[in-house]
Amino acid sequence: MAIPAPSRSEILALFRSLLRTARQYTDYNVREYTKRRTSDAFRRNSHISDPAAAAAAFSDGKSQLEVARRQAVVYSLYTPKVKSIMEIHT
């Protein structure tokens, strides 16, 4: 039995969750990398029309979300003492 393709609302919820998780990173470089990687992956997969491939990409995205959440916790334990030059407002 084939896995049904995710709905548009499920895909958008996953996208928002990944971006929300990216905001939790305290390090500027990691935060921006995660945002960029999320946007690039969704843009790259936007043309998928095959339900099986869409379900596989969605499943991969959900597993990436879990990894990102775990890493956000780990990075929060080792917060750098000095902010990145990109975060310093003059």
C-alpha cells in the first residue's frame, strides 16, 4: 500500500516548523545556514508531482526537523560568550 502524498497545509506546516526551529539556534552562522538550507530544499522539491516521491521528501523533511530540534537543544547548552559580528548592532 502506497503512502498518501502530504497535503499542502502539512507541507507548509513542516516548512514553518523548520524555520521556527532555525530561529532557536543561538549561533548566527548555524541559524542562517539552517534557514537557507530549509528554503533551498523546499524550493528544490517544489516541482515534485509523484505522490510517492512527495511522501518520501515529506518524510525526509520530518526527520530533518527532529534532527534540527535536537541540535537546537545541544547548541543552546554551548552558547558562545561573544556574539557574531553580524549580530552586533551599532
